[in-house]
Amino acid sequence: MKDEPWPWASDEKYVPYLEMERKRYAWVLRTYGNMPASRAHRAAAERYPHEPRTAPYRGLIFHTEAWHWAMIALKGELYWTRYPELARPPEEYNALS
């Protein structure tokens, strides 16, 4: 298979990364938002929908990791200014990869 210049051009790399970001997002919602697992997984699937290969900005959401998006959902914009201890994810989050 020809090497694609954009890593999300094929499902071979896109789908596993999408699944990992969903897992991380749901973990944050459960761990820091006390959200039930089923609800957290639904929220993750909504936040990270599978985009078709032809989507012009497929994978753009990956420019920032799931930690950031989940913290915005839980704590709001600029959460790191009010909660500096949450500016970086903990080791447990990093270990999910």
C-alpha cells in the first residue's frame, strides 16, 4: 500500500487512533466527572464520530488530545487557569496508550 501523506487518509491508522481517543475521553469523563461508563462511552462516540475518508478535515480533532477536550466538557473553557493541577494529564491517563 502506498504511503499516504496525511496519516488519517486510510482507516488503517485512523480507526485505532480514533478508538484510543474515545477510550481516553471516556476515562476522563468517568474519572473526573463521575460519569457512568455507558454515558461516558456515548459522549466519547459523539465527540469523536467516525469521519468518512472523504471528509475534508478528517482527524482534525486529533490536533489536541482527548484530555483537553474532556476537561473543557467538564470544567469549561480555560479550565487550566482555574484548575492548574489539571493542565496536564496524570500518568494513569498516559498509560492508556
